[in-house]
Amino acid sequence: MPDLRYPALYRHPRLVWTTLRRPIRAQLLALTMSAGVSVLAAGCMTPIGVKRISPQDANRALTANVLTTGQPGAPAQEFLYRLNLTDKYREDPADTIAALHAGLGQVDESNRLFALAELSFDYAEHGGDRSYYLASAAYAWAFLFPENPAARPSCYDPRVRTAMDLYNRGVTAGLASGTGDEVDLSARRVALPFGPLQLDVDPAGFRFGGYQLVHFTSLADFQVRGLRNRYRHRGIGAPLAASVSKSGEERVDRWIPPRTKVPVTALLRFDDPRRGMSEGALHGTIQLYDAGERATVQIGDVTAPLESETTTTLAYQLEGAPVWDYEIAGFRSGDLSLMPTEDNLAMLRPYHPGRIPVVFVHGTASSPVRWAEMVNELMNDPVLGQRYQFWYFTYNTGNPVAYSAMRLREALQRAVKDMDPEGKDPALRQMVVIGHSQGGLLTKMTVVNSGKRFWDARFQVPLEQADISADTKDLLRRSMFVEPLPFVTEVIFICTPHRGSFLTENILGKIGRRLVNLPATLTKASFEMVKLNPTGAAQTAWHMPTAIDNMDWSNPFLKTLASLPIAPGVEAHSIVAVKGDGPPEEGDDGVVKYTSAHIDGVASELIVRDSHSTQATPATIEEVRRLLYAHLKEK
């Protein structure tokens, strides 16, 4: 019906158009102005375009995934968007994962498996059922190692590294015992979102050097402190630290400290997981690999690197260890024992036939932990770590040097006999002994022939004619009549006071002497030995010497030891620390002068510009590395 309010409009059509066009033009003008204002407000930014970001943000975007940012990475998000599942995943991740799983078998299977691996892990991390961790591991395994080699992702595909990490973390979290960081590697049946997983165990890998491995700790979430380098060997498998269970045989158990941890890698080997996913039931076998024994594993026709954490295992073993409290206590008390047996020789890992022992001997008021930096570097060397095994000797550093050296020699003799009673391992007879400070004096006493010289330097009565008990006579014979150990082929002296330390003459030396309490065995022997002085006890100030006394430049024992040559066939090397940049001959390391640490007849001598505790510094470690490589080449 015509609008009676405007009768003239129906009689003049041009007027009608003109009237109607005015509001349209006004609207168009308003829209144009609004768009212009928006463009100006956005800095002339178009709806589609690019924006420059910082290099750091760009690099982060390249490697972003659920493990690094807590959110699924670009490949998984792209896959969700392509299937219009982005909002659904946000609202119901479990149902979305089930929908993606139902679509397996299509042409996009590889992309789908990777998305399932990351989304399953994301869901488990954010409050979902823990079974999704193992589901993530299964999807990642199927993505990495498909039955059809043609479907295998390229080694250049960045998703490969992410999938390995998802598998490793999925296995660790999925097998977690629920208490602390321990991982349950027992055989059992586990429920997964798409069906049961039957876990079996291959028992072969659960033995380490003849010992049973127990109590497996995940290393994934630990931060290492106190060591310069954290060596991680990237690959497939969950890196764990395992405790060593005693074998029950004293002959071998005595050399393994109670807190020994060994690095192992747990591999959950899925049997054709894609078939299992289709049928609703999976099977997998838990396998363990010695991280120090092998670096790769065969999976079908693929040789894959094994993931391992050797540095973290070492740091975990030393965390809260009693050895840290031993240094001063072991100096003061001659009877204090750190080891469960009297040998005080321990192996970092159980004995490994075919590997040459490197024995570390610490210095005064010190302990084996001071070698940790050097051990971390050497055991992670790709060659040295496979050819050497690392032992360490602990001793009460206030005791007489001859007594401590006796215990070192006898411990090494027992270890060689216990480990290789039939003499079938030639590597045990190519031993290298490395001593720092006072430990260098003990080290030298493994490779010298003293005859009667130590005895004659102090006593005029022959030992056989001495009026002392049989026990004391035996102790003196074992400590003062020294022969070289036939299985030690190389020694390395680090900051060794061959001619004494100047600190023994000052107030520190005097205080140190007063702090030492000798063991009961030596205290008893000292009362008998007073009678050996021909002038009589009343006219002599003789007493059983401490290690501080032995490192005085005027001490008869030290002078005799300095005069003894290294046994033929043994190669000796010196590392001498000198502070500052002055002439080495005039310098010292704060404890030992160069003229005391320097000895003639060594195969090499390296001067490092450092302080006395140089065994943890790069220059000293690199020299030891060089010497071990040369030792390997020679032997």
C-alpha cells in the first residue's frame, strides 16, 4: 500500500530515487570513514600480512611443542584445524583424541599418529588420565617405526626429535610408581584409552656386571649443579639411574659402595602397535641397556641412538652422600671409616672386564668427590669412556703416609685378585694411578722399590731383631718395605709435594698436627717402637708421625721417598700448578712450591697456571685426557 505521508513521491520517480539515495550514501560514507579509522588505528595493518618478530621468538616458534611450551605444537594444531576439531579439543580432549584414533588407517596416518602422540601427552599433563602417557609413547613409536619402511618419516623431519622426546617422557611418566621419582619396570597389564597393554620384561638387561639392578629413578626432571657440563646422549629410551643390589658374594660385593648408581636406558619395545591399536590390545617388552656399554639399539631395520644421562647419574649418586662430611673428619680421625670394608677402594661402576682401571687418590683433608669434575669429562669421552673404568681410593689423610700407602697397595692387590682370580683380564694389569697432593706420595709408593731404605733412615736395629710384637713387626714390614705393584704401568702426579709443603712449617701445620688422632693400631705400635731408639725413650722426642710430619721437607721418610726412582717399565708424568705468571721455578700453588712438585725422570711435565686444587680445572683435565689417550696407544 502506498505511503500516504509522501504522496508526491509516487507522482515523481526521480524524486523517489534522490530521496532514497541520501541515506544510502550517508551509510556508505560512514562505513568508509570507520574502515579508514580502523586502518589508521592499526598502523595501516591489513587483515592478512606479516609482522617482524625478534630472532629469539622466531627460534622458539620453530621448536615449540607440548614439552617446551606446555601447548601442542604447530603440526598438531594444524591437524586439529584441518579437521575442524580445534574447539572440540578445547572442550573435550579425550573425545577428540578418540575421534582422531578412530580415523587411523587413512592416507594421513603419519600426521595423525604424530598429532595423537602430542595431544595424548598434553591431555595427560593437564589433568587427564595417566594412561594417556603410555598411549602417547605408543603413538610416537608407531610414528617413528612403522611396519612399512616407506611410511617412515625422513630423518630431516623435525617431528622425529619431538616424537622421540614424547616417547621417552611418555614411558617415564607412564611407568612411574606414583611415589617420588621411581619407575616401575615390572611385568603387568596396563589399561590404555583404546585397550589393554600387556607389559613383559626381558630379564637380560637387569644384570649389570653380575649384579642385579633395582630401584630405577627417572632423571628427566633433575637439574645438575656443581659440574660444568651435563652430558646428555640424545636418542630413544627413558634415561634412568639404577641402584645395584649386592650379589651375596663378599669377594666382589666389597668393592661396590652402598650408594652406587649406574646409568641405564629403559626401552619399551612395542610389538606392531598399529595392529594392536586396530585390534584393541597392545603388547610391549621392557628392556634395559647399559648406558656405558652401548650407544645404539636395533629397532627393525633402524639403528637408533639410545638416550642416556651419565652426568645426572653421577650427580644423583653424590647428592647428600656421606663422603662430603668425611673430608675433615677423615683427616682428624684415623679410625673413621667411610667404606663398609677396610679396603677403602671403591669402583664408580661394577667391574667391567676388558677396561683398564684408572685409580684416583685424593689429597689431604679431601675425598673422592674432588675428582667428580674430571671423572665426568673422562667417562663421557667417546673413546676413554669405553676403554677405562674408574676406581677411587679413600683414606684417613692425617695418618702416616707409609701406612696409607700400604693400605692402597694392599687394596689394589686384593681387587685385582678378586676381580680376576685366574688372571684372564690383561686390562687389569695396565693400571693407571693418579694422585693429587698427598695422594701423589701414596701413588709413588705403588711404583718404587725401597728395600730397607725407609727402615734404615729411622732405625739402626734390623727389623728381624727388633724387640716388638709380631703384629707390630708385620705392620712395619708391610708399610716400610715396599715393592712396585706389577700391574701399575703409569702414574700421574698432580701438585705432589715430593719435597714437602711449606704449609707444614707455619701455624696451619702446627694446628693440623694437633688435630690428628691416629688409629688405635698405630697408637699401640708407637709405644713399642720407642724401644727401638738406642738412646732410650727418656732421651728422645720420637713419636708416630702424622701425614703433616711426613710432608715436612726435613722428614727422613719424605727425603727417602724423594730419592727413590720410579720402577723400570712404569711411565710417570707430572702436572704442576703455579699461580701467577712469573717464572715457574720461583712460584708455588699456595701449598706446594714448584721446586717440590718437580721431579726428574718423568716422561712429561705440564705447568698449569692455577692453584693447588687444580684437579677440577680444564687444563689439568685435558692433560690427563691426553695422557690416557697416549697410554691407550702404547698399550
